[in-house]
Amino acid sequence: MQEMENKWSVLLTLAFTLLLIVNCVGRSSPACSGHDCRKSCPKSPYERECIGCHTTTNNPCCAGAVSEYFQSSEFENIFSKRNSVEAHAVGFWDYHSFITASAYYQPYGFGTTYINGTFFGTKEVAAFLAHVGTKTSCGYKVATKDPLAWGLCYNKEMDSNYSYYCDEHYNNTYPCTPGVSYYGRGALPIYWNYNYGEASKALKVDLLNHPEYIEQNATLSFQVAIWNWMTPAEHQPSAHDVFIGHWKPTKNDTLAKRVSGFGATMNVLYGDLVCNQGDNESMNNIISHYLYYLDLLGVGREEAGPHEVLSCAQQVAFNPSTSSSP
């Protein structure tokens, strides 16, 4: 298993490096030129383009790298308990894996977006990691203090023997492999054969036949999570777009009380399992992680915005009764 993990780490690092070189060579791109946002970023694989942040428009532009402002010491502070004896993935998660996984998505705006000259990168990394920390935490089960410091305690669902998460309606497109279970795996866990199939198609890794790859390699685990964050689904935008405000609510969205911000990321990722449920523990736990991470990153929770932006308590789900989690 260690040999396989090393092999995946090397292959993914080389792939991301080559992709960044391809994106940069021969182009005057913000991804290659510090924080000069006057040029367009490379075309996104999700049919979106980062353009013109030094204009008076509300268009996004991406520049720089996450590693410029998010250091190893900050990763360690956020996930300070992940290698404690009580954790279930000791030694698995590390800063380098996160930075390597994020490298491909940075030219498309992950952690690097400016809108109208305002930088959203640090807040977006805090928001993304707040979901990661919440979904992989064992804090409230084992901690008598600092329950928000226990993110990345897991890399897979612990009660994984109870369901195969195989939806036979997708047999024509993403047929379940006999004997394989599509339970929750990764930094932002995905479930069900159709989600593994979509990730396989996007990342060009055979996760439909080998979903265990996610729990064997931290870089791939973070990559799947960022793919999930950056990718829109049917009838709903991506978590990235609703967070940075690139998504613009329609009249129907306004009637459904959906607004851009952190609360909408919960709507995108969890639907009515968390949102439109009034004030509830699951939602408040995710918000608490976000505010805590903003403080640790030096942004401060006062920059998180008003409660209606932070919360999804009254937001109708984009896709009612559907989500990436069971």
C-alpha cells in the first residue's frame, strides 16, 4: 500500500506540474505573473473564465498561488489534532498533499480569485477547509476541549460495512463493480457510484473500479474534494461560485431565500439535509469551523459577513432531497 501511495503521489505531482506549465507557457496569465490581473486566466475546465479584476465589472480573475499566503504552519494550526492517538487516519494527511492537489485548480480560481480588486482567496480556503474539517472531524466524540481542532481525523466513513451505496439507475453510465462499496471517502467525502463515476471521468482516475484509491492517497483525496467544490451540478452552481459571488441569484433564487456566501456552499454540498431546517446543530457546527479558521488565518470572523450570508437556515435547497452525502 505504501508503494502504491508513493506512486500516486509522484504521478499526481508530475501531472499537476505539467498542467500548470501548459497553462502558463506562451500566455501572459495572472497565474504566471504574481497579482497582475489585467490579463485573462486560463479557460476553466468547467466552461468558465477568470477575467478582468482590475475593471469596474464584477467579473472574477485569478492570480498567484495558495502557498503564497497559506503556509504549512497554518495547516498545522487548523488541523492540530489530526495525528493524535485518538485519530483514525494518523500520518495520512499533510500540507504538501493539499498544496499539490490545489495546484491544478488555482488557475481556475480556487483560493486565487479577485473580484473587483478584492481578494477572496484566504476566505475561500478557510471556507473549503471548514467543510473538510467538519466532515472529517472526530472532535465532539473524543475531545473535552478544542473540538474544532480535530479535522482530518478520518479519511473514510467508519461504518462502511452497512451499505454499498450502489444506485442501479446508473447502471448504463456508472455500473457498480461487484463487491465494491461506494461509501464516503476523502477530505470532502463522496458517496454513491454515480459520484465516483463523475469524479473518475473528470480526474481520469479509475475510481469506479478502485474507489479505495481515495483513502490510500492524500493528494488524490484532496483533489477529489476540490473537484467537488469547483464543479457545478445539474440545476445548481458550484460551491466555489456561490462563495465568491460569481453566481448571481435569479428571481426564483431570491424567492427561495438563496444568496451568495458561505451559507450557500452548504446548500450546494448538502441540500436540505442541512439547509431550510431552521437553526440546527449540523449547520452551526460547519459555521463554527469556518469562523474558527478565519481567526486562525488572520482574517478574523468579523469578515465572515452577516448571519443571512453565513447561514442557510431559511434557504430552500437547490436540489431538494439530493446531496453528495447519504
